Amino acid sequence: MTDARIVRSRFKLLALFAVFVLPMAMAWGMVEWRLGIPDERTAHGTLHPDIPRLSEWPLNEVEKEGDGDWLVAFDCVNGCAESADRWWRVHRALGRDAHRVSRLRIGGAEGVALPGEAIVSWRDIPAWRAPGSLWILDPDGRPVLSYEEGVEASNVLEDIERLLELNPEPPLARRRDE
């Protein structure tokens, strides 16, 4: 073999080795030194692990449209019609995933329930309640995120879309409902 062929063969071997080893070395460096890994939050809401499950909330009877639905519960203090319309528009903005979300209006019982919404009232006011709050609950009734009064609807929509994306619907779920 000539020297040029040996050099070319060794270069090919090194290139092949680099293709498999360099990504692993880069990944190790990213994990070890936290390079290129985002540290900021992605959700606009707040986590409150002290809020109990929906079944433990002091509410009159709660009904969701589907058993596997996520729930957007909002505490209506004043301006209930505007709040209900605002969250109905967020619900509609979900598009094809809208069937995976139900809405629960707490208070404002004098109004008419919009499509996909149930109206209930507090039996007792819990200590963790903040008037005008909004909560996103998972299908098991655990609060995932909470928002204070006056939150931007676009932020809530973005968080709901992200949650639905991270928790895909089972493949045959729609067929079961039909």
C-alpha cells in the first residue's frame, strides 16, 4: 500500500469514529456543564402543590363532559359573563383539541352555561382560594397550574396547548367516545 492510501484510510477511520463519538461527547458536556440547556420556566402559570384534588374542593356536584378531559376551572367573582366568554374563546382556539378540555365556572350561577361549560358554586370558601383565579386540572382532578385574576388569555392558551401536546390523547380515545 502506498502512503497516500494509508493516510486516506486512517482519515476515513477517524472521520467514522468522530461521527459516533463527538455527539456523545457533546451530550456529556451539555449535561455536565449545563451548556445549551434552558433553565427558565416554560409555563406562565404557577404550581401550587398545596391545592387539593378537585374531588376535595368544597363545591356542589361537578360534572365534566368526558372522563379523560382536562379541566379549566375559573372562580367568577364579578363580570362573570365577560370571564365566561373569554375562557370560551380560549377553549374554541384549541381547535381540534377542544374536545379534550372542559370548563368549570365557579360562581356566577345566574348566567347561562356556554357550550362545554358547567356552573357550580362554593359550599364553603377554602383558605387556598384567591378570588378571580383560574386553575388547569389534569384528567385525574389534580391542579397543574393556577393563574391570578387578570391573566392574559394567550398565556393560558399557550400553556393548555403545551400540556395537551405533552400528554397526547390515546389513539383509540375518540373512537371509544363515539
